[in-house]
Amino acid sequence: MKKFTVILCIATVFAMLTGCANQAIQNTSSNEQEKETTPIMYTNRFPKTMNSKLETFLNDYISYNDSVFQLDGGNVIFAENYTPEPRKQNHLEYYTISKKEMETLYGVLKEAESKEDEFASLSEKAESLRQSADADQMNLPLIETEDKNGLKLSTESGQQAIDIQAFSEKKPSMEHLEISLLNSTEKDFLLSVYNWKEKRHFLLFAKQDLSELTIVEDAEKELADAYKKGKLSKFGTLFKQFGSSDKYEVLLMKVSGKIFDKEQKSLVNIKESDILSKDGKQVYVAGETPEDGEQKIMTLESYLNGNEKQKKTFVIDGKAIAKVAGLKESATLQAVETVYMLEDFVILHIMFNNYIADAGSVNVLVNLSGENPQMHIVDLGLQAGLGF
């Protein structure tokens, strides 16, 4: 059986700039006695090669918020969400775009004179390349609705019916449910079922052979209780291990993830003002509402252990960004939003105003992975809350 890796989550590295400026980024490790600073270079050159983070972000962007999986050979599988309206079929639909077609699609973007215009049409062009994929051939579970009374799960090993009452306390209807596949591994898979009428969200954990199945409401008390009682331990491949101590693990979701303390058998929350990256590796401290000045990114393990020596920092300088973006001299930073985060790669939406009115906005791409971190400024129309 082929293995699939959820690409949950973030990454993009393209930019338009009208100039070049320097900021400072500090990469501080635990064995350093003094901070080292290296210049951030603003650049208007699109990357010469497609890196994994850019590809991951673009895959998420063109998916229309569907779940994204990648095969070992590089072909991409999209799992289309099952939503109340419009219902085209009675099952989750899978479609694929080949690696070659994706490279061609992104190559056009790279060479386009207007990155903004080409980016805006990217999803429409990608949709024309979709090819329907068979769940059995792709070793993915087939999720069907059954006579409006429940779900039917099918895999290579058999079938399992689930009563719709599992997702409602009242008289339910399939018309009230939104269903998506969050993760699929060789041994397990994870479904999201949202009852929009009752505003309740459920997680369905299942073995690929359907020998085990657990439904838990995605609420803090219910999820913490299920983990503590060991109800989720049977689905171990859905949890990502990280850190040198092996103390914590993350259940990766579509946008973010749930952190668990394996020793205490408890659910761990980060501060509401902070953001966990899509891959569960990094935390953007105060990333919900960034402000002008120094920004801090920490590994999840360092964050939970309170080890601030293991961090990366960068600077948001509103005046410098406005100047490079070609905004009026009177433009001042109004607000900053985090649009997307994958490991140590962050996409920001920065808004400006002047004395009496809106002065424009830009997207800022922050890449902290290289020896010389870079910031890219371009207006792609990306804002927070897009759901990827």
C-alpha cells in the first residue's frame, strides 16, 4: 500500500519588490553566547527553483480548501470536501494533478510578468487540469452517504456503516453535515464531520481495515478525556512525534493541530495570541496579531519547555516595507495578519493607512530557513481566514 503524507498545511516564496533594503534577523541557538545578526534581503526575483514550502502553499491555495495528499512519485491528490450545497454526488470525490502538470502550472507563474494577475488565475487554471481519481486505486477510503441516514466507509478490507445520530443530539439530516478527510496513512485515517446546524464538530478516527473506529467531539473536554482514557492510542500513525524528549505529539488537522503531553496524557494548549504552524513544528509567538517590531518563532518543543534561547527572530518595519512597496510617504502601518505558516516560513498581510484613509496593503513572505533569511513583498490579495 502506498504511503501518503498530508501536506497540511504552508509555504510560498515569490515576490515583487521595487527595491532592496536591509533588516536584521537573529538566529540564536542554545550553545551561542552572543546573538548573531544577518541581513534580510528584499528581492523582486521569483525563485529560480520550486522549493517544497512554496509548492505546499500553492497546492493548498489551488485546492479550494480541500485536503491535499502527495504520492511518493510527486503526483498530488485532492480530497474534495463534502458540503451541503451544492451536492454533486453522494460521496467524497478525489481528483489528481500530475507532478509534470503542476510544474508547468507553477513555471508559468514563475515567468509571468505580473505575478499578481497570474496568481489570481492559478486556481481556475488548476481546476481545468483535475482528473478524477478512484479511491480504491489510490488506497484512500471511500466515504459515501447512505439513504440520507448516515455514512458508509469503504476500504480494501470491507465496509462500515455509521448512523447519522452519532453526529447530532437532535433529529439529524445529511444536509446539515460537512465532511472532509483530514489525514490518511497506511494504517489509519481521520475524518472531520461538522454539523453546521448545531455548530458542532466531530473527529472520526478509523483503522484502514475498519477494525477500530472512534468518534470524538472536537471540544477540549471531550478530546482531552478520550486521549486520557487511551481511546485514540489505537490510531498512532495519525499523531506526529517531535522533539528530542519524545514527551509531546501532535494530531495534525487541516489548518493547525492538537498538542498532547504523552507523559501526563493530557491536551496542551498554546496561548490564544500564538500560532502553531500547519506542520506542528514551530510556534509564532504573538502571531495572531503581530505588531511593528521584533517577531519571534520557536520550535514547539522549545516553546513548551520555555527555552527562549532556541528561537528565530525577524523584524516587521512598517516604514521600510511601505517604502519598498512604493506606498506614499504618509502611509503608516495599521495592522498585521498572519495568513499562512509552515515551519519557519510565514506569509503576512500588512495593511497601511494615512491621515484620513486606507493607504493600501501588501503580502510579506518571510523565509527563515536559509543561512541568509529573506523577506519578499508582493500584493497577492491574501488575507487571514482563508482556511488553508
